[in-house]
Amino acid sequence: MNSIKFVAIGLIIAGILGLAYGGFSYTKDSTVVKIGTLEISAKEKKTVNIPMWAGIGAIVVGGLLLVMGSKKG
């Protein structure tokens, strides 16, 4: 399998996961106060939403790459 097919399959999988989950969240550590050696930090939970059009677009582009890549090879 060539690299175009790997990218195509990756886009299709990413698009399906984006549609299924709708986004992802992660925890970010940030320093609130730092005085000398004393440091107080806080954990913030951030959420990234993936738009539906981006998931559908990734699936379509991945499918097109997969079809066009197989026609050339």
C-alpha cells in the first residue's frame, strides 16, 4: 500500500471518529501563582468540538483519495 492510501484511510477513520464523538477534551496544567520556589498550579479541562462538516469532509476527501489513488496504481 502506498502513502496516499494510508492518508486516505486515516482521513476516513478520523472523519468517522469525529462524527461519532463530536469532539474531545483534554486537561491543561497552568501555573496560577509562582513566588520563589512556591508554585501553585491549576488544572483546566478544555473541550474541542469538531464540526459535523469537518467529519463529513474528511470522509469525502479520504474516499476520493482512495478511489483516485487506486486508479493511478
